[in-house]
Amino acid sequence: MTKVQAIKKLMEDNEGLASLSLIYEYIEEYYPNAKKSKHWEAGLRGVLYREINNNKTFKKIDNALFSLVNFKEEEYLKDEIILSTERIVEIKSRIGQSFFRKSLLKSIKKCPFTNISNKSLLIASHIKPWANSDDNERLDMNNGFLFTPTYDILFDKGYISFKNDKSLIISASLDKNTIKALNLIENDRIKLLPIENRELYLEYHRDIILKKVG
């Protein structure tokens, strides 16, 4: 299998889409020697852009998101928006957000607080917010968690965060009634929380998003 064939198969297994971060993370499953060279990431990008420039195999959806040439945006988003009412930049943004959520649903599958796995009740929450992230970070599934709505709001608004050992951090600005009602316990280890490869994003969340006193 060539690199082109490997990337193509990876995309086929992911509904026709792949971000650079997803390709980097999973390419070895399709091309075992993909990371043997010193500049393997540049090599993979070169394969993508060569095929795109020659109008073969792949096309570019956004700065860090790629698809098969026959990828149908309408089909991918059929349950989310009506394309005729969207501008092209909004379509690309929605595809990116949908891709991010679907990637998380495949890798995490459930809320670590509630253990709920019903997709309709799970929200894909960025650790480093979408607005503050670059193109690759926005689509990187390691920049996200799946939470049910209450915990998504708490995390998104900076009322809670996590240490790298999965311990819960509760902002001093969160009122005691809410803490008690949700049975939140400072330093409680959230065992189902996926931490690996999310450490730098969590550092950002603790430093920038977590609400401080005052």
C-alpha cells in the first residue's frame, strides 16, 4: 500500500474526511513505516498537496481539513444544516465542527462524569476554545472532551478544570449550592476522563479559562 492509498483508506474509514492531526495520529495503522523518516509529517503533507494540485484523490475543505475528491458536503451535513441558507465560509466552519464532534464520539464515546453515551446528549467541548485555536487545534480531537450539557457549561465557562492526574479543580467563583447539588468534590479523580495527549491544552484551560477569585 502506498502513502496515497493509506491516506485514502484512512479517509474512507472516517466518512471521507481527515484533519492533519487525525492523519498524523492514525497513519501507522494503514502505513506502518509512515513515521520512520525524520521529516515524516512534511512527507505526508507533501503527498496530500501533490494529489490536490493534480486534482487527484484528495481535495482541501479548509486549512487543516481534507477529504476525498468525491466527498459530498451536503451528505455529510444533511442532518445539521440546509446548505442553501449558508455561505461557503459557514459551511466550511460547520463541517469542521461536525468533524471534530464525530472524531470525539469515535474516540471517547461517553461523558466521564455521567457515563452517558447517548450521542444526542453529548456535547463536544473544546479545551482550548475554538475562537482562540489555530486551524489544526480546532480539529484536533485531543483538544476536546465529551460532556453532558451541565458539565459542558461548567467546563466551557471555566467553573471547573482538571489537573493532569485527572483531579477535579473547582473555581472559587462557583457557588456552594451548585457544588453541593452536583456533588462536585475538589481533587476528586474523574477516572473516565481521557488525559493522554491533552496535557498542554489543559494547561491552557487552567491558566486562561478557569475562573479565578476576584
